Amino acid sequence: MSFVLTCPHCGVREVSDFAFGGEVHSRPRQTPSLRELCEYNYFRRNVAGVQREWWYHRSGCRTWFHAERDTRTNQVLRVALPGELPERTAPDGAPPEPEAHDGAGAQERAR
């Protein structure tokens, strides 16, 4: 399925002009344990719904930016340079739960 993205600098372009950089998520603390580092590098939430993602405009201005995209429909809700989008909120308007880096595995947190 093809869709369009709006580069913050260049405007609307086909998604083939961009490279997907993955979900935006918090970095672990300064000195992470091996488990925390592995979780940061390899575990993703991979939600069926709206998520914030990194995108790179490889065929244009070569800028990294954030996009909020509904993964079920590929509808892009908004794009901005890093730090320009407000904090995400849960569907009920409450702030999202912070991402834990307590050493527990991703599967353990899901229980």
C-alpha cells in the first residue's frame, strides 16, 4: 500500500522518497544494563493504531523527522521536526504511561 508523507521542509511526497526509521521511544538511562540495552535495541510496541515514528527524507532534504501514523490505515496525522510535536496523550485525554526501563522483559510488562 502506498501513501504520502509531508516533509516539514519539502512538502508532500510519495512514501518511496523516505526511509522508515522505526518507532520513537525513550532511550535507557545513562548506563543501562545489558537487558535494558537489548530491550531498547530490539523490542518494539508495534501497535495497531497511532504511533509516533522516525522518518528520513532520503530523496530530498535528508532531514530526520517525526510522523504520527495510524498503522491500520497508513493515515499520517501530523509531522514535525524532533521536539516540535507535543507529548502524546491517551485516547481518553490522559497522559500516556511512561515507558519503563526497569529491567523487566517486554513480555513481562505486557502481563
